[in-house]
Amino acid sequence: MALCKFIPIFSEYYKNCFKYPYKVLKTSEHIQKLITLLSNASIDDYSRILNDFDFDSVDFEPFQSWSSQKYTRNCLYRDANFELILLCWEKGQETAVHGHNGEDCWVYLLDGEMEEVLFALDDLDQLSYESSQKIISHQLTFMNDKIGFHKLKNTNQGRSISLHLYAKPIERCHVFDESSRQFKERVLTFDTFKQLVFED
Ligand SMILES: [Fe+2]
């Protein structure tokens, strides 16, 4: 089924997006299929959809960008219900410890190897280590604020690439500042924004 997406310029979700390098891409039918599946599904079905999806059929190369300074966030698709963001990690790059602003987050590791470290707040509201896990290529993980906080690090001996699904889209989140040992609110940004447009 062909899906035509028009971009409502007054939408809160797109106001944010126009700040970024913007390019319209015509998509392969495979990534269109994933977005259509997610658009037509309940959030309860997202894990199953992602686990069942053949990510090897999608060429993510046009969406990649790389920086020696930090991992990059590259938006593939965003509407009122969810966003798909491709993260590109050079060796050793990592996030700060962060929350997810009450939203649900799925991470599918397309290529490479990551480490996820989980944290919680103790009785004194201090951040405390909970556990860590290695994430391997083609593994799906899930995170939200009920689970706690986490950080992700590229532990591969080279680049890693991960696809992040946030439902709903996350405009800002709490990030732990190591120097002050406190959480601070951060407005999230994209390094690239290539909204997908489907053709009839
Ligand atoms: Fe996260």
C-alpha cells in the first residue's frame, strides 16, 4: 500500500525538525513497510514487529552521518506517535546516563556491539548502578523510566549502528551530569533529518 506523507508545518513535532539539515528521501519499500506496520499497530505490538522485521533488507547507508566528536542522531521518520532515529557510533562513543521522559524506547542494534548499563535511584535519590549487558548485532532491547536510567556505549572494535524507536517522540530528557552529580534537562537534537516521503 502506498502511503503519502504530507508534512503539517504547524505540527509541534515538525517545528523542531526544521531546525536541522532537511532532506526528503524516497524510501525503499522495506523501510516503508516497517513504518506502515508501526503506524497501524498498537504500541503493545511494537516489540513483536521489530523482532519479526527483516532489517537486513533495508539499506541504511543514506541515513548515516559520522562524527569523531560524538555519536550522531539521524532522524528517519517522525510523527505524533513515534520516531525512528538512526544512531551512528564511532568506537568508544557513549551516551550520558539518561531517562526517557516517560516514553518507551526500543533499540535494535543493526551492526556492531554495544554495552548497556542500567541505573536506579536509591533511597537517598542517588544514582546507583544496577546491571550491565552486552548487546550484540541484531539484538533488540527495551527501556523506559519504569525500568530506570541507562547509558549506552559502543564497545565494538570499530563503528556501531543502532536504530531507535521512541513512542511517543522524545523532545527532551533528563541527563545525568557527572561533574555536578545531578540530572539536568536536555533538549534533544538531530544531526540530520531526512524525513521519509512515500510515493503512490
Ligand atoms: Fe536511552
